Amino acid sequence: MADPRIKQLKIKTGVVRRVGKEKLSYRKEADQQKAKIEKMKEEGKDIHDVRKMGEVLQETLMMIPDCHRRLVAASGELSSMLEIEADLNTDGECEEFIAAEAQLKEAEEQMKVE
């Protein structure tokens, strides 16, 4: 039977990956909405429509700090698990351990971006 620690490692790695993607997705969506608002202003669209898009943009921008906070927490949990369960990777060939370390490095890069 598989080691339950490996299962937990996979789960925590997946959480870090998902939250990182979510943060990038919100950032990309915010950029797209900003461009759409500018285009609407240039085209002289109804001011109410522009304001509504501004509200949608603000909601999106509010999600980015939340995702960042969850990413910091999830990567902290994964990092501490990697330290505690270092004996899983004694031979240096545990795929899940290597994947978790790679995901942690990627998360650190994502945390630098606001």
C-alpha cells in the first residue's frame, strides 16, 4: 500500500499549483478588463456600462490579494512538509517529492508578482 505521506504531498502540491494558476488567471483577467474599459471609453460607450465594467474590475482586483494570501499559506505548508518528510526522498528519485520542490520554486516566482 502506498505511503499516506506521499498522498498528502501530492495533495499539497496540487493546492499550490491550483492557487498559483488562480492568481495568474485573476491578474490576466484584470488586465483584459482594463483594456476593455479603455476601449469602451474611446468608443464613447454609455457611462453606466463603463462604470459597471469598473465595478467588475474592482471585484477581480480584490481577488488577487486573497489568492496571494492563500498561495503563501499553501506554499508554507508544502515547504514545511518537505522539510519534515525529507526521508521520503533519501534516494533522490521520489517523483512526488521532486514535483513538489519544482512547484514550490514556481510558487515563489508567482508570489513575487503582485
